[in-house]
Amino acid sequence: MPVRNIGIFAHVDAGKTTLSEQMLLHAGAIRQAGSVDRGTAHTDDLPVERRRGISVKATCVSLTWRNVDIRLIDTPGHTDFSAEIERSFWALDAGILVIDAVQGIQSQTEILMKAFLEQGLPLLIFLNKTDRPGADPQRVLSEIRKRLAPEAVPLWNPTEVTEFVCAAEEGLLTRYLNDDIPSEEEIHARLKALVCEGRAFPVLQGSALRDTGIELLLDSVLDYLPEPSPGNGTLCGVAFSAVQDRLMGRGVWVRLFSGRMENRMPLEIEEGADRLTGEKILGQRKISQIRDAAGRDLGEIKAGDVGIIYGLGDVKIGYVFGTGEMLPRKVNPGHFRTPLITVQVIPRDPGQTQALREACGELTGEDPLLHAGYERESGEIHLQVMGKVQLEILQEVLESRFGIPVSFGDPSVIYQETIRNRATGFVAYTMPKPCWAVLEFDIEPGPRGSGVTFSSTVPGKDIMPRYQHQVEQALPMALSQGRLGWNVTDLKITLVGGNHHLIHTHPLDFIVATPMAVQDGLRRGGSILLEPILEMRFVLPPENAGRVMNDVRQMRGEVTDTRISEDFAELTALVPAAASMDYPTQFASLTGGRGSMSSSLHSYRECPLELGKTARRRGTDPLDTARYILAARSALEGDIFG
């Protein structure tokens, strides 16, 4: 059976889940459409989703329309669950963007459209809630063309479709101007090609609640969106979501782009990497069962298929099976949006601290961006999160799924740091024997956003190439905490001196020595705190523009662009994340809900220490030489870094 792998996306409350229910109903996949408000939506299967009436996890469902199997991934709408949205992009061939025909384009709408354009994914746009008072599809279409994509074409206007397609093709345009109007079949065939090329975005309208426009949308999915590639037989797939089954245990949703998987098939899985050497740790797992969204045993999946794979244990979300070079787009967690907030999670019962650590580790396996961290000396557990709504959901999940009631400390922005002045970092790790690793680094500041670059001018006779490779491997660990406690970035590190010893050098000596030399250089050069800066975009009534501009200044920000018309004002500003954490609530109150705002990470810039925050060091400080060496020698698995 032909297939389509489609994601459905929207700003929160645009009616996306209700639309998914109607698509399932029309296709005969369900007997009665569920309700978000009543907690009966088929795509909201987690207890927390049913209680709150909000999607927090992407869900894959299947339906059949015109003898085509459509795998539909329903995604969360709230920005706090952007990681779930991002992971859905890994599995798709195309998407549907739902826009409220009353509210028009909202903050998340723009972010989603940008992601589709960056990924090069074909897209249909559905204007929902056309039955509501104030709905104006033509106005929203005009907004789409101005703010999202000028190539938006309304399928409800055949003349406009014909003109759009002919204008996009020189040969068709010549015929059109000579009154040789292409046939309807030609127009639709060429429109599909334009959609698949990302040069056209068909727009439909209807009401999910009133059940209008649904079948035309289903037809358009088949008529204009592409089938998956058949691949070349070589295994290539990605784990994009996780599920828990009472009997089967943990399963992962996998999208295969090439090759096949089947029940009882053994797989060689990368189980991690040695924290010090960076070497891959491989293990063999065996698939116990492959199921579809309805829980049926599929037996196998092949290129273009999605399925739930059981038996792979704790394989992480984002794991690439087989040949990663064959993936149509990069699997890079955090590209869509990265967490900017860290918060301590505190068990109500201190006796559950170890259980909480294990639960947070399990949740991190499902959402790599959570980055659960444990501070050994203080016993504190910290998570990195997107926002307050995600915290509320995590609190419910920890109690309902793991039986661990928790509270959270005050959230803090995640800072970075860099070196202030050029400096030399040196270490002679030669005692107590047996050991020998002498290193000298030249460390200098780099441009903002440049990351870390490494080079070496040391000849191989002084430090053997394999040891120099170990130095480079150890740098991410050495820079994971600077003198202010944050990740160190934006610097150029050059290995300019040092030596090994033919007899006394141990294989891991240079890995142990690298953090000592790096931290010595950071101490000599001094540290600069870097704070995240958000690019915030406001669309609001003109009468509120002055107040928002003043608020931006109060938040140590600056307005970079202003466009004001009779209908609305559009402001762009750069604002420190720490100063704007609570501003969305203030903005909604100020505009009476008539405005929209979106934000994304723009850059990091220097922040005075008195306005920022240092972080407590995890593990043993490499500059506390005696303790550090003892810790390194007795616990090379990672105790020296917490």
C-alpha cells in the first residue's frame, strides 16, 4: 500500500488535535471523534494530556484514505515542548500547518514555518475555525503571504491556482498568455511538483469542530504531498520518540529511510562513549517485537515505514541506526530550540533521591535536551528545561509515572563563559609515578559565537600523535565547567609545548592532564560571564507599541526594528533571557490577548557578574591538584567531573 508520513503542527489552541480526530473519523480509523476538552482525544494518550487538555508528546496514528496509508504525527503546540516538535521533523516527509482563521499568524506559527523552510519539507496550510465570528480566511491568506511565504496559493480559488502555476513555469505562462489554458490535470500535476520542490504552499480552509473541509484536506495530502523514498537497502533509521508499555516495557518509535528491521533481528547498538577516551562502547541488542500505532505486531518495517521497536533497552532518542549519512536531514537535538533554563528538582521525601536520579535519567533518555545533572557533593539534581509549563508537566509525570512527588527550586538562566585575556595554561603531571604528561596551551579569546577551535604546533617526537589526539578528545570535558562554573566557549586553544615519556607515560595521562592545563590557563586569563540574548518579535495593537518599547529598555534590551501601520505594530528587539523570563505573561495582560510574541536565541554577550550568576562546580576542581589526581586514578569513569 502506498504511504505518506505527515506531521501536523500549529500554535497552541489552533485546533490541531481536533483536526487530527476528524481526519481519523473520516478515514474510518475511529468510530467517534474524541474531544480535547473532555480528555478523550485519541492522539492524547498520556494521563497528563487527558487531564490538562494539552498535547505534550508527539503521537503517531495511522489512517487509510483512498487506499493510501497515512501515518499522521500529531505534535504539541506549546513552545515548551519544542523538543518534541523538533524530533517529529526527523521522521516526516511533509507536514500540515494549522492556522486559526480568527487569530491569524501567531508566534509559534512563524517558528514552525521557518523550520519547514530550513528543512526543505513540503507543506499544506489549513485555515481552521472558519465558522467562528471574526474568521477572515482572505485576511489570513494575506498575512501568510507577507509574513510566512509569498508562495501561498488558495485551493478554494481555481483561477488563482491556475495563474500561480502558469506564472511559475515559463512554458505554461506563454501558453496562458496566448489563451491556451492548461488542463486541470496539468495544473494539479505541476502544482504537486512545485509543492515538493518547496516553491508552493497550498492553502485550504474549514472547521475541524464543525467538520468542514476535512475530506478536501485528506485528498490534498495524497494529491500534493510526496511518498517516501524507497532507499537503497542499506539500513538507515532514527529513533524519534519513546513509549512505555505495561508488558513490553520501553519502546522507541523508529522511522526507517532505508533497509529493514524485523522481529528477533540483532542490532549492534552504540551504548555510549568512554567519557575520558571518547571511544565508542558497542553492545548487541535484539528486537523483541515491532508494533504499529494500534499495538498490532507488524513483524517487520522497511524503508518509508514507522514502527515501535521493543527490546532495545535504553537506546536514546535521536539514535541513528545504520548509516547516518543517508538521513535526509540532520538529527541535531537543540537546533530547533535549546533550553535556556536550569532548575533544581527536589524530592518531597529525601529517601527517594536515588529513585529520582534514575527517573530523571530515564526521562533524559526520552528527551536528550533535559540534561539531568547530579552534583555529588551537594546531592542536588538539576534539569534543563524550556519553560514553566514543561516544569508543571514534569512534576505531574514524576509523581504519576514514577511515584515521586517533587518540587522545584527557583529557575536560573543557563549562562556560558569565556576567557578574558590571552594566557598560557601549563601542567607537568609527573607525580606520583607512574605518570608523565607535560602540556602547555596558548589560550586566547575568540569572536562571539565562534565556539572552540584547537590546533597544535608540537612535533610528534615531543608528544606522540595518539596522545595529541587524546588531548583534543578531552577538551569538551575540560571546558564543560570554567572558573565560573559554566560551559566555556568562544576561544582558540593551541597546543604549543609539552612532552611524553617513553617509559612513564600511561595511556590516559594526557586525558587526565588536559583539564589541569586548561583550567590553569583560564585562571591566569580571567573569566567573562556570557548571558543568552533572545531575539523577540512582537505583533501588537499600535497603541501598545510605546509601552512595549519602554519595557524592552527596562529589561536591558534594545529595539532593533519597528514597523507600525494602522492595523498593527511589529517590533523586533534583543533582550537578555534572564530579564525577560516572566514577560510573556505581562505582554498578554498588556495587549488583552490581542498581540503575539515569539522569541529565539540570538547570541550570547558579556554580562557583568553582579547581573548574572555563577554555578557550583560539579566534581573535583582540576586545580585542586592532589584531590583531582586521586579522584582521577580511583574513578576514571567520570567521578572527577561529577
